[in-house]
Amino acid sequence: MVFHTRHPVAHRRRPRWSLLLLAIALSVPARAMRAQAPDTTATYIKAARLFDSETATLVGPRIIRVRGRMIEAVEERMTIPPGARVIDRSRFTVLPGLIDAHTHLLYLGNSGRFGDVALKQAIADGSVVGPPMFVSGPGLSPIGGQFPGLTPEAIQIAEEEYRIVRSPDDAVWRAASAGVNSIEHAYQAADSTLALMARNGVALVPTDIDSVTFEQLMVRDAARNGQPPPSPALIAQYIAPQRERLRRAIAAGVIIVAGSDNYLDMKRPQGAAAKRNLFAYAQSGMSNAQVLQAATRNAARLIGQHSRVGVIAPGRFADIIAVEGDPLTRLEALEHVTFVMANGHVHTGAP
């Protein structure tokens, strides 16, 4: 025979208020209860204005939801769950992370024998903090590379930095005809070559220098050599061909992509120095919107990453910056960066 006894507590009358709470809880849909739970896996960025690099316009305000390293949503209005991480940039302009499409790692050279590949891998595995890199190894160059005047005995110096292409003059025309994606510098490109580039969709990466930076370099070099500082006329004379070539390219309809070619010691971080090239483009007549597009959408297309970077949109990597002011009105706003996120990781400007 088995005896079953109930615990005395089971016979106690349940208080009415507890029964009422239980009834309320059971009447609330499960999805409504989950909606109140804090979203600890997402970051919400509030922006006063957002640069739409596809249309080269400012829109706003916007809220950007980032999950992991990806942008999940960009909306004018969005419900933010209680307890979620919020980065309030509601007084600032938010832009896609800027892309420099022409860089150097070393002072006089490019990146040695695949030094750029090694650095990219170190950043990817977390050994070094840095921006996402898209690299190609040694570049193509005519005999002598960027080292004019090399003796035959020293020609291997260039061959250590480049893959040497032995071809006739005007390699620019032949490259554009062959279907390359971009032409770097193109200081002496003829109008016919620029027209060919426009027809074939070949981008120009004008590694021009702005007047302020050039004057600083000229003054520094003059002081080192015990010479007087350069006159404004001399500075203008040097810069004029760059400005004229870029104006001709814009008039021809050539796609412009931002690239700094910065390898000199500017006594400031390389990224900060590289931004000054954007001012050179504005000095050549590009609108601020065109300049920003050259450093975002256009650059992303050139490196084959338009579906991932260069645009703040769902499905793109969360490479986002915020600046103080309106860069379409004053490009100098780019000098006042208040927030940096790369691949969803906040580097500066967040609590």
C-alpha cells in the first residue's frame, strides 16, 4: 500500500494580488514581454545628419543600428530598447569611413616585398590596431620606378619595389586601353587620354597636394637648406599644373577617387595628413559633395568593395565617422572628427 500525502503549504490560500499578477502576466503576449528586454547585442547611433554617398547629399536625422561588425538598419525613426547601447551624435554629421585609395607604408618606397600584405594580416588577426586594408603587393612601374637617375648598377633598387613594365612612352594610354581600373597621378595625361578614361570607366586617383601643406613643406625644406621661404607666386606656379589637369579630368567626366600618396613626414598621423589631399580637390573646383563621394562611394567601387564599405546602409560594414559641423558647407569639418567606428568596433568618441 502506498500512501500519498500533500505538503501543508499546498493547502494555503494563494493571496488575491498574486493571482491578479499571474493573470496579467498570462494575458501579455510573449513577444511583447521580449520587446522590453534590453538589446545588449546592438549599438544605436543617433545622427543629426547623414551623408548619403550614393546621392552625394545630406539627409537627417537618422538612427543607425549596428550589430556585430555590420550595419543592420538605417531609419529616420527607430524604437530603441531600454538598456541598449546608444551613441548620441545627434549634434554631428555622420559619414561612411573615408577611404584612401593610394597609400605608402614606407618613407621613400611603397611597401617593400609584400609588407602591405603582412600588415593587413596583422590587423585582421588583432596583432595590430589599424583600419581595414585592401592591398595588392608591388605595383607596376616603368624602368627606374619613382627613382629617376638610377645608374645601371643601382637599377635593382626599383626592381625590389615594383614589377617593372618595359614599354614605350605614354603608358597611361595603353593602360586605359587595356582595361585597368584606375590611373594614379596622370600628371601629364592628354585630353584624349582623359576622354578615353571616361569612356572606359577608368578612374583617376589624383594624388594632389593642397596649398597649405605644400607651403609648409616648402618652408621647411627652405629652412633646412638655409634659403628664404618660397613666395606665394612660386607655390602657385608649382600647384597650377595639378589643378589644371584635375579640372580637365572633371570636365571630361572621369571618375575621381581620393588617394593621398602620402609618404613624407608631416609631423602628424598619416591619416590626418592624408585628409589634406581632399582640400586639394576642392581647390581644383570639385564641390564638397564630390570630394566626399571620391573618398567614400567612388573609392569603394574602385577597390571592388562597394557592397561592403563606402556607404552607410544595411548590409555594409560598420565603418562610420562623425564630424562637427556640415562638411558640405565647410570641408574643414573633416578636421574635427568626434567619433570613429571600424568594423563595428568603436575606436574613439563613445562612452
